[in-house]
Amino acid sequence: MSHLLHFVEHTLQEVALLIMAIVYTGRLIWLMHYKAGKERQADTGNGNTSPGKGIIYSWFNVAMPWAMESSRRKIFLYFQFVIFHLGVVAAIGLSFVIPYGPHLLNSETLVLLLQVVIGLAFLVGLYRIIRRVSNSYMRAISSPDDYFSLVLLTVWFFFAFWAVPNNTAKGETILLIYFFMTAFFLIYVPFSKISHYLYYPFTRYYLGKTLGKRGVYPVKHYPREVRG
């Protein structure tokens, strides 16, 4: 291993993670200064729910495609959403496995699994780019950051896919590009729209608490003939 590769696998990644942690900590401190308004509406519903149940339901709503009309009507978009985010988790995890647990990649099964997940995420990324460019509605709501972030992630998936075997026999170029991109990604994300996941627990908490109190969450589904 060259000194440059050792630097990008360890020092550069650690500095990037530290910067990301500092920015996120600052954001969370800022966020905590704002308190949610008190619920002014009286309890409603049939009494089978509560703010606590509403919060739990709201947090896990993303894992229940049947609970969202958009997911029920367009299940393909939901599955590509899942694959894309699993690819992010796999590619991020790889940046820890290679420098701190490279022996894990001696398993052909793990290597294959990571490459399948990341490879599928790369294909989903290409699909998302094409959809965002070709769909007039998507173009209308897209900002430059949307395009840049999506292209960045898709290219990152490409290099992560080839970096999985952690093989330097044919050179270190793929690994160097992957780790440089990972470091850039870690620093850039807190300042981009990708950081929406930081706010997910908070927004879903307040939404679930309010709708739970009002008797809306968890949503009850009834047979079609009962709905009238």
C-alpha cells in the first residue's frame, strides 16, 4: 500500500468525518432552540391511538409502502428508493471495512453481496438521472444541487462497486478515486439537500405526535365496501 492510499483511507476519511460531525452537531444545537407549538385541538378519533403510537407509526412509515398512497400506486418507485438507499449504506460501510476490517472482504459471499447492492444502486442512479432530466415535472422542481448530488452519488456507486474486492494488484487508482470521492461526499453532504435524513426523526416525531393526538395515526384501513 502506498503512502497516498494509506492517507486517503485513514487520515483523510477521519478528517472528513470530523468535519461532518462538527457541522451536524452545530445544526442539531440550532434545531433544538426551536420548540414545537402546543397542540390546541382536542383529542379526537376512536381512542385506539395516542401521541406515542403516532410517533412510532410516523417513524416507521417509510418502511410501510402500503401506508402511503404514492407508494401503493407506484410500487416500482418505492423499491428503487429502497435499493438506492441500501446502496448508500453499503458504499459508506465499505469505507470503514476496507481500512479497519479488510479481512472481511476475504469472504466471496460478502464481496458479491456488496457488489450486487451497490451495482443495483448504480443502475437506479442512472434511472433517476434520466427520469429527472426527461420528466418535465421533475425538471420543474429540481435545483442544481439535486442534479449535482444525484450525479455525484451515481459516479460514487460506480467506483465503490469496483473498489469492493480491495484488490491493489492492478493498481490503486480505483481505490484512490473511491476514497477521495467518499471524503468529498462526507464534507459536502451536510451542506446539501442530501442532509434531509438528519431532520427525518424530528419532523416525523412532531407529525406523529400531532396526528396521534388527533386520532389519525396510526392509520386504520377498512374494507372498501365499508368506506361508503
